[in-house]
Amino acid sequence: MTQTTEIDTTLRTLLSDVLGLTPVRAAALAADSGLFGALPELDSMAVASLLTEIEDRFDIMIDDDDVDGDMLGTYGDLLAFITRKRGEA
Amino acid sequence: MPATWPCPGPAGLADEYVVVFDGARPVRLLIVPPLFEEMNRTRRFLVETQRQLDRLGIDSMLPDLPGCNESAQAFSAQSLGGWRTAMAAAARHFAATHVLAVRGGALVFPTRLPGWVLEPVKGTTILRQLLRARVLAAKEAGREENSADLLERGRNHGLELAGYHVGAALVAGLDAAVPEDEGQRVIGQSELGTGALWLRSEPGEDPAQSAALARIIAAEASA
């Protein structure tokens, strides 16, 4: 499995945990699937839990400045952000 | 079954709620819940675990932490030290023989009891998450705040975090606290199944996970 595929799989699982998605819905997440702002259950507290868990599972640090609409707008944005952070680590 | 018990707090004894399954049986489990939002997210999971434990012949008590849920005490007056005192008193009051501490509950549970710690979490992780939620909410409202400044202010004056008035003592306590387990067995989420309920943005439930947890406790308590 390539590193990107691995990050994708872990992130899908994590989002399913946070959002309570069925495996089918989690698998259906596409790069342009909206997250923050598009899903009412993803409020600031839910995002904070998600980011803490992302730090934990991907062993990266996320700064306050990293967090904005560009990073969390869509599934593709978030995946790209984690992939980039992993590259820096 | 809901009941009350005399709980020590910063302003003296207060009647606090507790969910009790008491059949005067030999194994009596005190459950120390997670802190903040995770307490709400895991509520149905933990009470269902109690029902399953009851069927397996085990007594259990799930007290509210002072200041949380239905508590008559002020949340802003709470500290980790105060919660430790309250949970130690609950252990004595209910003559608990074992303890299960869940997530942030691992920071405040009575360590003298044998038992289990489910996915313990450091105080700084909890605090970081609360600060981050506040920074995000401020950003949405068009205000700039940052975690470092907020933490400094919180340590000295307390802070409103995720709707909780968190006193300076609790901020400082969380910033330093690590899980206190001493020989209690650490249970990982993977032993219960997938989908940690403490992560779920909308509180959910999963009877299969409750049953798995109850089975682990019943098997290991009598081992």
C-alpha cells in the first residue's frame, strides 16, 4: 500500500468514527465532499476532536494557523493537508 | 437506577446523582466517566454497559462528577483535586471493590482500587482540544484568538471553554495531569470494536461495544 492510500484509509475510518458514518458512506467520500461548513454535526468541538485525533494517529502537529476553510473545506483538502504535514515530519 | 449520594465539594456536602445497579453482590464497580463533551458522548454507552454488567452479576455505580450533568454544584468551582476527592468518597460510600476509569476519568479516579482504564488521555490533550474549539469558534465569528494566549489567561483567571466556565485551578490541573493508573489494566478501543463513541460528534450508542466491555470486566474481575 502506498503512503497516500494508507493515509486515505486511516482518514476515512477516523471520519466515520467522528461522524458515525456507515462503511458505505465513508467509502463514498470523494475529494470534493464538503466537510466543515457542509456537515452540521461538524461543529467547532467536533472539529477540535477530529484534529486532536488526526495529530495522534498521523503523528503530526497542527498549529492554530493551519486550521481554516482551505484545510477543512473538503475531504480532498484535509487529505492533502495531512499528506503534506506527513512529508514535513 | 438513578439515586443520590452525599458528595464532598468545594462548598461542602451536596446531593449528587449517580446511576446505580446495586444487588449487594461481591463485585462492585465504580465507573469514573470522561470529562467535558466526552462525558455526554459516552453516557448511553456507559449506562448500557452497566445494564450488561448487571446481567453478568456485577454491581456498578456511575456518579456524576461534581459540577457536571445534573449536579447542583458550580462547574467553575471544580478542579481535578476536587474531582479526585469526590470519586474517592464515592468509592467509600458505595463500598466499590473495582474501578473503571474512562478517558479523562483516568486523571481523577481512586487509584487504590484494582480495575481498568479505558483509552486514558492526558490532561494537556483535553485542554488542547478545548482551546482549539474556542479558537475555531472565534475564527468563525471573525475574531482572532490563539491557544497560547488563552492558556496563559486561563491558568491565571479561568476561561470559558466549549460552554464550560473552567476555573483557573482546573485549567492548570489539566495542563499538568497525566493518567494516574497504577497497575489497573489499560483497555484499548480495538478490544471493544471499531468506532470509538467518545469521538462521535453526535452522542451515539453501540450495545455490542457495551457488551464487549462488560464481558472483559466480568471475566477479569473474577479471574
